[in-house]
Amino acid sequence: MSSPKGGPGLLLAGLGALGVVFGDIGTSPLYTFKTVLDLTGGNNAETIYGVISLLVWTLIIVTSVKYAGFAMRVDNDGEGGILALMALLGVKRQKRPVIVAAGLFGAALIYGDGAITPAISVLSALEGLNIVTPAFQPYVLPLAVVILVALFALQPMGTATIGRTFGPIMVIWFLSMAVLGLRGIFQHPAILWAINPYYAIHYLFHGGSGAFLVLGGVFLCVTGAEALYADMGHFGARPIKFAWAAMVFPSLVLNYAGQGAIVLAGAPISGNIFYRLCPSSLTVPLIVLSTIATIIASQSIITGAFSMTRQAIQLGWMPHMRIRQTSSEGYGQIYVGVINWLLMLVTIGLALFFRKSDNLAAAYGIAVSATMLLTTVLLFIAMREIWKWNLLLSGAVASLFFVVDASFFASNMTKLLEGGYVPLMLAGLTYLVMFIWHKGITEVAKRLAENPVSIGSFLEKMTQSNVARVPGTAVFLTRAKDTAPPVMMWYVRHSRALHQHVLAVTLEVASTPFVEPQGRLTILQLAPDFWSVRAVYGFMEKPDMPSLMAQVVTSGCLIDIEKLSYFTGMEKIVPRRDGQGLPRWISGLFGVLLRNSTRLPDYLHIPPAQVMDIGRQVSI
């Protein structure tokens, strides 16, 4: 996707980015500074200056330099994110299983922390009610659960309409944060000296072992930085960078500085420090605005999970799921029901288990910091291979990012037993599903490709056997590219008949997000009334068979699309008995995933009345 060059187009695109890209990182001031102060155990001037300096320079190095300055220059035909980077470096350029594994585990880690984001964001916003009156405290958790249930229940409606309001609301949110931050800074203007990196370095090296542990809390200020890269395909790099530099970054710095200033001016550190920046008469309106902002942040995470799921399905690393396009206005407006309800169950479970945002903060950060570490490794490879940097320069830049990311990851790992195991467990389960599914479908493809029969030999044998040819056109979906489709041979063997016109259709997924329409189809006539059709889709696209068949006709294949019969294979998985197959636990779990995945005809939008499923047993 090309970025607007400037003027109104850039402003509008930047406004849209505010509502989708920056929700997570934009609501982090609600809980980050409070979490860090709890870890430091003090509020003296040296500590406050050090903490604010750490927050500011973490935003600069991780978000401004690493993601906005470097990562967003590496795109896979306009798409960003760790999966797109994995496809570019580990598939598109050459087959590299280690890079693929790193990219997939990074994606799985995002799912792990993605379940925590809605819970911690909504809880932290509502906990401001405790400042109004402690009588609200028993109602914070139930109200958070109600909001979370409503958020996920509304997902099937799509975000096309409400999405138009996200940007303006987030403008109000960021401006409010900036104004509140300035109000705090006026109470202790000397806090602006914390912009000097000396205070961050001095605190790290003179704060003892506690300073290292504080990094786990500081990292919370950039947990949404990965979204800048992942959402690049929706808005383009320029609008995202513009929104970050013009509004998001200044607002975050001012707000964190303001929170530090009021603590130095004598404000109590109990409760939510963010709300202490606000006049008491405006606390309730600010809580309402904060809650709306956290809902928007949660919406961004959910939408991102949907998009990442579609990428994983297209790349062959997740089972087929029913994906519904909720709007014609944007390709990213989709709904994946299975992911939505699973995320809802996990998110509400986490809210009920941890009960407070302070407790959830201990579980937050490990997965995202690990993903950022993996992204740095992939960026180093990109510097060497795509930008052609020499080893010294690329190593120096990547080493800076690696040291920062590794420090945050190591600090976050100290929270492992306090709840950090939760996102790692979720990521591990997600990666296990990816591994088993890919292993299973690869093995099935190998088994079905055994003992191949050429098209010519098959047709010749069919003629010798006097197989009847019946009116109509048969479309056989197959993985076989140059040989007779196994599902077709099975059908002919059992029915003793074949349609007059035959299309053997192979669907492939490219390592690029999108494929130009003119490069999608390859049609070869292998015999009279027998065509081989190869269709290539990008990993961000969803195949649609009726549309594909219409394109086949316009390409010169004379068939009647109103009289098509589609034939697909339904495999029943059984273990091999010769000891050459997959371990029993993998084949068994793959069979479960296959039975519960969306049927291929449904995934491809094939009209049910035109489908014939061919059941067959495959041993793997």
C-alpha cells in the first residue's frame, strides 16, 4: 500500500492510524508509571528522574528508532509484522526453516500477550473510580467483565462504522494526556531535565539490582510498538510515522513527565497516579474517556489477531477457519469467530484470576519482549541481505537493538513465576497448534503424491476401460501440479464415469501479501476438454472459487460456470503401521484439528449444492 505524500491525505491517513495502530501504546500511561514506582520502592528525586528518563529513551530507541526508523523500511510488498518479515526472509528469498520457526514463535507470542491487553487496559481505566470513592472498589472487576463481554460480543458486527470514530476519539485522548502532563509539569518544571539520558544511565548503573528489575516495568511503555510495524500494510509507513511524531510521542512524553512531576511535588503514589494529574471535578469524565480509549486499544489487538490468523492460514500454519469480510471499505475488516470467542474466554479468565491491573502487569511483557528480540534478529538478516550493509555496520546497529531488547526480556523473565508464565503458556499452545497442523498437512500431501500418474496415462487408461463421459464440467481441487489429481482417480475408479469437461485446480500461496490479478492464473490445456488451472494468492488474500472460475472463463476456457460440479477430498487420518509415519500423538492431534477445521468448500465459498466430498483414508 502506498503512503499518502502529504496534505489532507496524510492527515486523514494519520487520523485513521491513531484509531487503530496506537491504542495499546497510547493507553500505557494508565498503568506503566505506577507499576515502575511499585518496583522501585521509593519516590525520591534520583529515582523519579531515572525512571522518567528510562521511559523517554525507551520510547525513542525502541519505537522511534528501531520500528519507525528501521523496521518499517523492510516490508513484504507493503506488508509489515513479524509474519510478513518471516515470509520475506525465510520463504520468499530462500527456504530457511530456522527463520520460519523464529517468525512463527514470534507470532504465537503476540497471541499470548494479546489476551492480556484488553484485561489490563480496561481494569486500569476503571480503577480510577477508586479515587472518586473507595465504595466503587467492589464493582470494578464485575464492570470490567461486563465491558469485556460486550466488546467481544460486538465483534461479529464488524468495525467499519465504529472505526470512523476511533481516530477523533484518540485525538481527544492524546490531547487530554498532553494537557494533563503539562499541568503536572507546571507543578515541578525541573522534571524536564529527565530528558537527559544521563539520568537513565546513572540510575541503571547505580540503582543496584533493583534497577535491573525496574526494566520489566519500564518495558510496559512500548508494548504496543510492534503494532506500528504490523499495521503498516493498512495505512502505509508515512501516515504511521507522521501520527507517531506529531501527536503520540509528544503526548506520551509530556504525560509521563507530568506524572513524575506531581510525585516530586508531593502527590501520594498510592492508587492510580495517572488520574492524580486531573482536577477532581473532571476525574469521572476522564475515567469515561480512558475506558473508551482502552476499548479502542483492545479492539486494535483483536483486529490484529484476526489479521494475523488469516496470514497464518494462508501460509499453511493454521487450520482453515471461517473468515467473514465485514466491510467492503477495507481488506483488514474481517471477523474470525473461533479466535474471537477463544480470546474472550482467555481474557475474561485472566481478569478474574488476577483481579487487579497491578497483578496483571506482572504477567505482561515477557511475550512482547521476546517477539521484539526475534524481530531484531530478523532485521539484522534484512540489513545484510536486502540493504546490503556490511557486517560491521549491520552488526553495530543490530547489537544496539539486541542489547536493549535482551535487557528488557531478561528483566521481564524475573516475573515468570508471578504470572509471566501465562502468556508463555498461551504462546506455547498456539505454536504447538501451528507445528502440528503444518506437519500434518505436509505429510498428507506427501502421501497423496505417492505413485503419481501422468495425465496422459490416466486418460489413455480411462479410454481403454470405456469410462463413460457425462455432460457438465468437473472441478477437482488438488495439490498435484503435473499429475492426475488423486481425488479424480478415486472418483473415476468408484463411479466409472467422468464429466465431459475437467478442470484440475491447484491453489498456491505466495510469500507476498498480494498477487496482481494478471499474475494470478496459469491455465494449460493438457488434453481435449482437460485443463490444468494454477491459481496463486498472496498470504493476505482469501481465495474465492466462484470469482476464480469467472476469471477462468474470461481467460478463454470455454466452460459453463452455472453447471460446475466441485470435487474435494475429505481425509480421515489414521496412523501408519509400518513405523515410517508421524508420532502417534502428532497424527492423533492433527486428526482432531482436521475434523474441527472449516470445510474446504466453505472456506473457498463454493455453493453447497455444487459440491461433492470424496471421503478417503490417509495414513500418516
